[in-house]
Amino acid sequence: MACGEFELIERYFSNRQAQRFDVVKSIGDDCALLEPIPEQLVAVSTDTLVCGVHFFADMPAHALGYKALVANLSDLAAMGASPSWVSLALTLPEIDEPWLAAFSEGFFKAADYYGIELIGGDITRGPLSITLTVQGQVPKGQQITRDKARIGDWVCVTGQLGDAALALESLYQRTELPSETLEPVLKRLYYPTPRLLAGQALRNIASSAIDLSDGLASDLKHIAKQSGCKAIVDVGSLPLSAQLRDHVTSEQALKLALSGGEDYELCFTVSPQMLGSVETALKHTNTTFTCIGQMQTGEGIEFRLDNKPISDTFRGFVHF
């Protein structure tokens, strides 16, 4: 039996969640109606994922549904926002109901875990792509932006860098990994953890922040440019996992950590006076962090090893 757009929405995306208190009207009308919490700013981020550019055509549908959402939640984390609402526009080359069932299951697994409600969207025919708009809320005056880093601030990152990029190296068949290594790095690639609690804990502590989606070498440049500073990065301080160190050369490990992207960790700056507060705040979120450099006068990024500048060949992901 033929199945149209509205039947697909009803079957796989409607009535899958309990309605949030701040949602007046959800899926099923021309618009959703929302009632933000008083004295909160609404943080909004839109992203498009295109098959063959952002993900492989054979990526498991469950993982794709999960990652499509959490990758966008990482933007909210960088601003210290709490997730509230999401809309989803899905473009499909054909109707594949088993694929849709797995995709929606992965999507709602993430949505329910992080407390965000699907409030609308669209399904249409065309090359496979996914567009999401996530919205969150952050107390007015406590938002973390990219333009408030100051000279002397420490540069820090959460978690570890490069594992997702190592998984991509294996999928591209450029690096051979044993199964006991491939499994955990594939999990980092397919099921990343958005640092939402860490971002909220850094309100009133971090001077700036950005999520690491395109690679530290690209993303930190945005903080440096918008803040009018230069970032000095000690590459010897980068938090690298044992599997990354053990299965590629030290030069390749640095390249993957700085340029690979897909980490969805947070890079943030903090004044020397507030550095002690970071450890206390993040300890309650079970999030590790590492100081990797400092903001100085100038512009751009300078990478150093043993306090000596090294050749800057590190570039993150770019679309054009």
C-alpha cells in the first residue's frame, strides 16, 4: 500500500514523546507554539547533513538518527544552553520503512535522553539529507559566546581528541585497526556525547567556547578571530587516547586530533583567576578537561612543541 508524507510522519515521528511543559502545540498544525521560560534567551542552531559529504551511505540508520541530533545539541552545549525543541526536515530518495524505523528509533533515543522535543518538520523526496533546527534556553546574561576570550586566558578542551577521526581513517581503509580498537572509536564516531552538562557548568566561568565539530585547528580560529587574540597551542598537551597513540604515528595522531573533527567536545577559554573553578564545576558533570594553551596578542593560531613553533599544516573540515 502506498504511503505518503503525512502517513510517514504519523507512523514514525508523531506521538513518540511526552509533551514538554513549554510546548503549547506540537506536531500536527501549521506551526508549533512554544512558551519559553521567562528571563531565558532562546539559542537556535540549524545544520544540514548530506549523504556522501557528512556521512557514508551505508552508515547504520539508528546511528545516523542519533548522531544527527546530538551533533546539533553540541552547538547548544557550547553556549551553555539547555535543549528544548527540535524540528527535522528529512529528504529521502525513496520510501524505506525499515530504514525509517531504525532512524527514528535512534533519533528519539537521543531526544528522550537529552530532554528535547520534536515539534515539527517535513519529509520530502530527493537525495538523502537531514536538516535539523535545535532550540535551547539559557539564562539571560549567562550565555557563552566565541568573542569574549581575553589575552592571558587559558585554552582548554574537554575529553579526548582524534578518536572519531581515527574511526574515519579505518572506514576509508587508510588505517587498519583491530576489532578491539575499532569498536570503541566507531562508537565515538557514531554515538558522540554532547557536553551539555559541561557547557551549563561553565556558565559564568568560561570566557568563550565553541564545539569541536570541524577540528580544533579550524574551530579555535573562530574564537581567536572573534575575540581579537592569538591562540598558542602546545600540541604536546593534547589529550589523546591510548588507541590513537598506539595505532598511528605521533605525526598522524596530531593531525587527526587537530584536523579530523567529529569530536563534539568543547574548546573553551578561561581566565587564570577562574581556572580553579573549572575543575570544581566539571567534576560534578564527570567531564575531564585539559589546558592546551593560552591566548596572547596577535591573531590566528600558533602550534608549538617543546615551546618551539612547528609548521602549521593543520586544517579542519571545510565545505568549499
